[in-house]
Amino acid sequence: MARYLLRRLAFLLVSLALASVVLFVLLRMLPGDPANALTSVGASPEQIAAARHSIGSDKPLPEQFTHWLGQLAGGDLGTSFVSSLPVGPEVASRLNVTVPLTLAAFALAVVVAVPAGFLAAHKRHTWYGALLNGVSQLGIAVPVFWLGMILIAVFALNAGWLPAGGFPQDGWSEPAEAFRSLVLPIVTIALVMSASLIRYVRSATLDVLGSDYLRTARALGSSFGRAMWHHGLRNASVPVISVLGIELASTLLGAVVVESVYALPGLGSMLATGIAQHDYPVVQGVLFVSTLAVLLIGFAADLVQRIIDPRLRGRLSGGAR
């Protein structure tokens, strides 16, 4: 296991390094000049050149990239071209919105999808099993921004139960008000995510229900619940864990849509503003942190799979010899 962890850690570092190169190169290939965000309309060529010199965008790309890597090595995400403020503290403050939003939506989706997916598989020949299956298929096709606008119209504008958007300026100093502003975004993400998760849980459960070891356990006298608990649950959870990792990562990356719908000051809105202003340090900082989070989530999901499934541990041990 120690060798496996070291290999995975090395793979993570290499992936992060490659991602930083791709991110830097692709960002510089986008049309537009970041100096335009620092100068007024109709600025002279001399003013534009001075703006480029002040932010260092006139330097050769290898020099800019080396400077950025040096900052990353020191834990510095750089300084915004537009606001002249450090990107790291701004990213940290935005994470106070994005992380609770993502984790709460993920937890709610799991709580809904796991029992619903199991029920859709176990009762697939009943009307409510078919209904769950149909609802999940419909939910996959629903765009998240459309669902968000529907929830705003129903629960915020018509009923007036919840705010239509925004986040308290004092942040989490007023936890009840802050959580209240996140209820609709959390539900929006959780409904869309649970629809796809139900399909995966249903498929994994069907594989277990048709397995020989479950039929053998039932033939030896175990009840259905006992056989599923001791033999089926672990086998069904292995593929689902991989999907959960992918869903959590995609939710974190896709927060830009939901945060735009609900006007939340999270990483998504920060990224959108940085792209519009060609603020390279902001865009690089947000995407670098997001990439790191995705890699860590994948690493954690892979590790949990090997802890649960003895067959994966056996291959790991065999490869280590």
C-alpha cells in the first residue's frame, strides 16, 4: 500500500504539472489583451504598452511561465491584473461559498439517489420502480440552469420562502442566513446529480441481484436483506464510488452555472469575471485550485475502492512484488 500511495502521489504531481502547462498555454492562446482591462477606451499605444509592462505580459512566454511556477512553488497564486490583490486569499474566500455548496449538494444527492436507485432495481417490475427509473431519465435531460430558474420562480418569487439569489456580505458570521441563501442552489445541484446517480446505483444493484454469490447466500438460508448487507453491498459500492468521485468533481467544476443563476460569490463567478477581463492570474489560480481538487477527489475515490474491494488490494500486492 505504501508503494501504491507513492505511485499515486507521483502521478498526481505529474498530472498537476502537465495541467499547469496546458492551462498556461491555452490561456495565452485566447483572443484579447489583458492590458485592455487596465486602460480606458481609446488608449494610446504608449498607454497600452505601459499597461503590458506593469503586469509583465510583454515578457517572453517562457519567462512568464517560469515566474508563475516559481510563485506556485512558494504557495502564491499571483496577483490580479485588475484589482492588484493577491489571488490566493480571494480564492480562499470564494471557497467558503463553493465548498459548502458542493459538499451539501453532493451529500443530499447521495442520500436521495442510493435508496432510490436500490429501490428502482429491487422493485423494477412494480409501477413505482418504473416511475423512479423514468424520473431519473427525465432528470438527466433537465438543464441545471433551467431547473434553477424554475425553483427561483416557485419558491422565491411566488412563495417567497427563500431568497432568489445572493449571499450575505458578512458570509458565515450569520450561519442561518448564509445557509438559507444556499438552500435553492443546493437543491438545484442535488436534483440534477441524483438523477444520474440513481441510474448508476440501479445498474450496480441489478448486477448484484443477478450474481451467483447472492443466489448462493439465499439458497443457504440467508434473508434477502442479510445477503445484500453481507455480500451485495460491498460489491455494488465499488463501481458507485468511482461514479461518486466523478460526480463530485464535475459538481465542483460546474458550479459556475449555478453560481451565475443564483448570483453567488463563489469560484464560478470569480472565474467568469476573470475570463471576461482577461485577468490571467485569477483564471490560472481558480483553475489550478479546481484541478488540484479534482485530482485529490480521484485519488481519494481510488483509495476507498481498494480499501473496500479485496480483489483490487490483491492486484496491488501482486504488482508490488
